[in-house]
Amino acid sequence: MRRSSAAAAVLATVLAVVVAGCGAEKSGGGARSESGKPQAAGLSWAYERIDDVDGELIDGAAMAPDDIWAIGSDRAATDGRLARGHLLHFDGAKWTREPMPVEGIPALSRMESLGSAGIWLSTVGGTASAPKNPRYALWDGTRWGPVRNAPAGPLTDVEVIAPDDVWVLRGDGKVTHWDGDRWTVTPMPAEKVAALAGSAPDDVWAVGSRTTGPGVGGAGGQVSQPAAMRFDGEKWQLTKTATMRFSAPVPPEPYARFTTIDVASRTHALVTGEHSFKGYDAEENPDPRPSSLTLRWDGSRWKEAEPFPGACAYRRPVTRDGDGGFFMDGNWHLTADGTCTKIRKPRLPGTGGVRPESQQQLWLKRVVPVPGTDEVLGFGTVAVLQSGPPVSRAVVVTLKR
């Protein structure tokens, strides 16, 4: 599950609290919490690292509690733009800056954990408006090097079930699996895959669209139908979903597809998508009605879903914790009993040009569970709103329960 934009709906009764952060202290590093630690009532972010210069953290990934990486960039003093990128590494004791293994545009750089296969980094050259020359590097736990055995190229989605059980959706649409020893391209029952998610080795989902089978073609000329595929530990199979049709007059090239998938458990998953068309003639089709799709899996079938409760209504799950819960976008979380609450945010200390009376906004770019622990880290920036020159701080935060 990673970085998609569709609306969300209820995964009732199984959503548990998850937390993340987006900052760090200038020196040293926070102690790693151990899995199974009792959880106190209420959640809040705590700063783990705060840079002392203007900038932001753009992405992050964790291979182990003592091997965590982030991509950052300082802000140029002359025009306020992001300058050359750098890496930030936590070795279990302290955070240190490291050079980028490949040069590129910081804002267009990405980082993904690939389980025991390492951490995959991608970036591009050129400019933000005209990127070119994609570049990749792989961290193997010891050093950064060229991508040789990992699935090189753009990675559209990644689902890490375990260190030796990783599913990757590549930019070319192929699904690739890591079993701890090698990568294998996996044939899928539907032609186009858009997203991956899973809760267990025998409960992995892929969604997208199919261009053959029931509901494709015929009188309505439907180009594609939604596809939801489930891996049961041995094979991938299509699950039954309703076919979509426009009533007459049918707009040109109608299509239907799923675009996101979020999985809380074997009996609760959420998929979103759309039913739309590629062309439009206002005279021949005066009233086309594209629609969004939001369905929930109850363990045996897909059915229409309701919004999340309270302020979490239609918010997007951002990441999942080890108990199957979700962080929601905008620093919210949903508990197992369906309670939606805001995660409290700390203020920056009034030093380094940050005034005590300033307004502050915490923006998380990535939320990352730390393998083998109950800790979740967030990477991002704090925007300081005050008179005078703009101030922002790259931060790593950790959750306090």
C-alpha cells in the first residue's frame, strides 16, 4: 500500500492504532521501542531528530531498528529552493548525514524497503519540469551499490509481508516476488495491475483491470472491467466483482478499473476505483455520469462500503501497523473499536530562529513501521509561520503511546 489518492471507506471492527513520525533531534537518536510494549491511552508525535538548517525530508525506509534511511534536502539560502539532496542514516545509536549514492533531483527521489533484499533508491536527472536519466541504487545492509538483482526501474507499489516475502509492482506492470534468495516475475490473472497490499503470506491482493472476460466489449463497448486478485499462498486468482455498464447513450471508450487496495486482515480490505470513459462528445452524450467505486471485502465477497467514522470519513489509510490497523492521512488514526482521533503534535523548541509565538505545521511525507518493533517513524518537515524569512525544519518523529 503506497501513495494513492482515492477516497477511503470503512474497514469496520479490525482497525487498530498505528503511529508514525516525521522528525529527529539534531544529534543522537531515540531509543527503539520493543514489540509488545503496553500502549497508553492517547497518541502523540515526539521529535527524534530536528535539523538545524532549513530543509525537509522527502522519503524514508527502514531495513531494521538499527538500519534506517531517509532522503533529505537543505533549502538554498538564495532562492528558497531545495538544494542538492543527501541521505540521513540511523545506525541504532545516532543519526548521521551521508552523500546521495547517485545524484538527482531531491523532490523526485524515492526510497523503498525491499525486506532482506535491501533498500531501493531511485532518482532522476534534468529538472523538475523536465526529468530525465533515471538513476537507481541499492543498499544491501552494508553499502550502496548498483541495482543488479533487484527489479530495476520505477517501482509503482511495494508490499513487504516479511523480510523474505516481498511483492513489487514494477513500472512496466509486471509483478515480481522476492523469496529471500531471488526475484521471480509472477504471471497475473488480469492484464493491468495498479496496486498491491496484503496482511499475511496467504492473503496478498493485487487490483487493477482486465480487458477480457465477462462484461468486456459487447453492446456497451466496455473497454475494461475492475479486477481484484488474491494470492492464497500458492496461486493468484480473480475474485468476483460486479461488471460495470453505462446506460444509453454510452460515452466513447467506457472503462472501469480499481486503483487502490488497503488490507487490514483476511476479512477486511478496501478497494477504490472508477467507472469513466476516454472520450466525450457533448452533443451526442449530453449527460455522461462517471462514478467512483468503493468496495469492502468481508472475507467472502466484495460489497459497497460506508465512510470511516467521524473525522476519518473518506480519509485515506497511509500505512498499517503490525496489528492490522492504519494511520490515516492528516495525522489521524482509527482504533480497533472504530474511534477516529487526531494524533497530537509537538512544537519545535524556540531556538535557531524559531520564535515561541510562531504557528507551526507538521507535514509528513512518509510513515514507516520499523521492522521487529512496534515503533513507527515519520519523515517530513515542520513549516514555521512567522514574520520575516520563511523557516522550515527537516524532522523525524516517533510515536508515543
